[in-house]
Amino acid sequence: MVKAYIHDNKNDSDYRAPHNSGTELLLDELAKLGVIYRYCANEDEVNDIARERQYKNRDVVDIHKGSFKDKAQFNEKLAMFYKEHLHEDEEIRYCLEGTGYFDVRDASTPENWIRCLVEPGDLLILPPGIYHRFTLTTSNHIKALRLFKDEPKWQAINRSTQADSLPVRKDYISQIRRY
Ligand code: KMT
Ligand code: NI
């Protein structure tokens, strides 16, 4: 079961620490940001959602120190995931093993991050246009299924004034306002 809470915004160099401010969020508060959570006991249940939502492609990522050539490459990859970014497609992740943090920007208090701790069985859907970032927990391992509507679109668009003015970002903002 995903656990969502406001990130304490303190000491960001230690980004794998929990940073739990103590303010937890309910799933319907995540839904207001367009973030959808589902628990799937097994991959058959993931397949049902994939069929319903017409996700045609998938792959598996296994992120831990041993999956990179050296520590520098591992740190580089983590730094990339941790940079605030958006995508033009949904980001759909199903946690198979390990744990991870998906941080999404709050809409009402935009300097706040909402930290979502995922563990095995958790499926999280981030809507197109939401600013987010990812990091491991101190367990330093996640194996996750990445699902895609069509061809995998890898492009992460880092936060900038240019990204702010993209149609996907504007659409996202206007959808959030409707709540
Ligand atoms: C992303 O776009 O931030 C990611 O795909 C994170 C890695 S998935 C566990
Ligand atoms: Ni992303």
C-alpha cells in the first residue's frame, strides 16, 4: 500500500532518507493531482489494468548498485531520476521488488513535494505534465515494471520556463483547477 506524505524539504543531499514531515495524504488527495494508485496482488491484475487503459508496451528496470558499471554511473542515473521533470505521456510504474520514492509537486502549495513510498504490489500512475522526481530508499533497490501506452517515450523534460509553457503542462494545470 502506497504511503504518501509531505516531504519535509530539509537537507536534500540525503535524498534517500524518508523526509517525512508527519503530514500524510489520503489517496483521494493524490487523485486530485491526477495521481492514480492501485494495489495489484500479482501481474495478472496489472495485465487487467493494462488492457483497460490500453497500455501496449512494457519493460522491467532493476535498479541497484550491481546493475551499473560502477558507483559513478549508479549515482549519475539516480541524479537524473531525481531532477524535477515531466513527461508528455503518463508514467506508469508497478513495483515488483524493493522500494522507491516518487515525489510529485503539490498543486495548492507548489513548493511542497508529496513523497509516495511504493513497495511490491503498488502501481502508480503519474499524469502527463505533472512535475515529479524519483529516488531509491536507503534499501537501494527497486525492480519495477514500466508500462507505456504506445512506444516507450523516454524523454524527461526538466523543469524550466520552457517546460512550463508546453501544452501538456498547460493541460495538466487546467485539469487540476477543475477539481
Ligand atoms: C522516472 O521517469 O523518473 C523513472 O522512470 C524512475 C525510475 S522507475 C522505478
Ligand atoms: Ni519521470
